Amino acid sequence: MWSARDLTIFGRAMILKTLGLLQLVYSASNLVVPKGTVDLVKTKLFRFLWRNKKDKIKRSGLYQDQDSGGIRMTDTNIMFKALKLAWIPRLITSDKSNLCSIPNHFFLREWGRANKVCMYVCNYDTKHFNDLPVFYKEILDNFNELKNLYVFYQKQDIILFNNKEILIDGKPFLWSVWFKNGIISFKDLLHETGNLLTFHAFSLKYSCKTSFLQYYQVLSAIPKHLLSIAKQSVTFKKSFFTSKDDIFPLNESTQINFRTARSRDFYRLLVSRTHTHAHTGPKRWGEKLSIKKDSWTSIFKSLKSICKETRLREFQFKSIHRIVITRRELFKFGIKTDDECLYCGCEDSIDHTFIECSFTTSFAKKVII
């Protein structure tokens, strides 16, 4: 029905987001998305967008914001990840509700009472959580990906618990008794001189039930390179890992408020760091016309206000991305018998049509006057 209507590229993108993808949101929010579904959905979306023709602009560019030269086309892969990530604020802020009874059962089995902290701070790897359902593994994997995109580092590699590099019997460990007594990182096992505490010194410093074998089992599992990092680290903010604050800093300039964060917030965070490639069309225009990179931001923004007529806005968008069809393309596809310009008879191309043609230059001067 919608394919038969003569919509612009902006209208087709709007239809896809408001009517197409909304059919998948509820299911993708609560179920594991089968393999191959993302590629299938993407194929169908872009077939509709380009009217069953080949893509004319790179998809990574179309996913970007309009001020960056895109049309805010939805990346279904990132959308499914954002829908999963939206569960983290729900699990944290609604800890005692019926909504969290099932996930809390599994997280408590894997992580004990410290699950809220370890969920998003520890240096975990979900391949070690054999009893955790795939749905919750995907939530944690997606959050790990988000942290890596923003180069999150709060010395989580020297945390003792659920550390993928500290394995006891082939699995990470979490002892609630240690956590309650403030034993969180390697630094808590070091003497002021930088050496590891003996079992006797450990027992005197922390009043927790730990056997001799358990203590030295942990020490033997700590890799030497991580132990050297702990010795070199001047400060370790233990409060960051024990605080109940809902603000999570991804880096110095970006934070997540788990009290108010929604799937759209996670989507924007992922998209802004995933699709950052420069557009091919503007890059070639910049080389041809010596346009600086900073100028393109104002050019992209002008699309919103340059004209109310959507057809003219679409033409401006296509000309910016160099996908306007000229006689050169028509001749190449066998539609026209020659590639000569209609006005001057020279060999036609997009550069000739907009820059080199004598008719174009004289017309532009008259318009400016």
C-alpha cells in the first residue's frame, strides 16, 4: 500500500519507523531475537526505502542524525540492543517488584547479594555464567559493548569478584562475606609495603570466615600482570563500587541516569559511537569545491529550513550526497543514447550539471542578482 504512494525518502523513513518497526518492539523487548532476523529486517526496510532498488547511500550514513547528514534511519541491530539495555534501569530501580522476581533469582544465583554492583561494574564475561538464561546474558553483553565504546575504565580489572581473569575451578567467584567486609579489589589484599598479606595478617585485618586454603586459592588465581597494576594504582575509589547512586559515568563527559534512562537513550549512546564514518558524497564535494569539514554541519542543518516543499528538500539531500541522476547515468544504464548535456552539449555528469555547465553558472548569477 505504502510502496504505491509517491513518498519522499524522508516520508518512507518515517513510515518504516512509525508503522514498520513498532510491530517488533514488544517481542524484541522480551524475547531473544533469533539469528538472521536482524539481517532479514534490514533487507526489507532498505528495499522499501529505496523502492526495491540498490542502496544509493551507505547505511551507516543514513543512521546518523540529520545534522550530520543522515535521515535518522533506525539501525535494527542497535535498536534490539537498546531494548535489552532498557531492562537494566528496571532491574535496578524496581528491585523488589514482581517484575524483577525472575531475573533476581538468576542474578542472585550467579552473583549473590552484590548483583546490583557487579551487574555493570565488574570485569565479567558471560561465557562463565552457565546457569544464566540467554536473554540476561545478552543484556550484560550489550552493556559491556556500550562500556567499551565509551572506553569505560574505573579499575574494574582489579576487582576480585566476577573477574573473567580470576578463575577458581574454571569459574569467577563472588563471596558475599568478603564483599560485606569491604574486600573488593586486589588492593585490599596488599600490605602498605605493596606485598600480599599473609593469612594471619588477613585474618587480623578482616573479621570474616575464610579458611587458609580458600585465601591462598584466591591469591594463586590472581594473574601477575593484574597484581602489578594494583600495586601501581595510586587510588582506588571503593565507594564507586558500593554506592547506590543511580548515575553511572561512561566517561568524563557522558553519564547514564538509571532512574530516567530509556531504550531511546541507550540507542542514541550506541549510534553516536557506532556510526561515525564520513559521508562519501560531501567528501567528494569538499574536494571539488574546497569546502571545509566544519561548513558541512551548517549545510546539513539548512535542510530543515531551506524549503517547506518536501520534494525540494529531497532534491537538496540527494544533491548533497551526489545521487542525482544525470544523462551520464542514463546513458550508462542504456536509457539514453548519449551522455551529452541538454544545454551545452558537453559530456554530462553531476559535477558538470551543478558546477561546470555554462547555463548553470549564468542561471546561478541571475538568481543571486
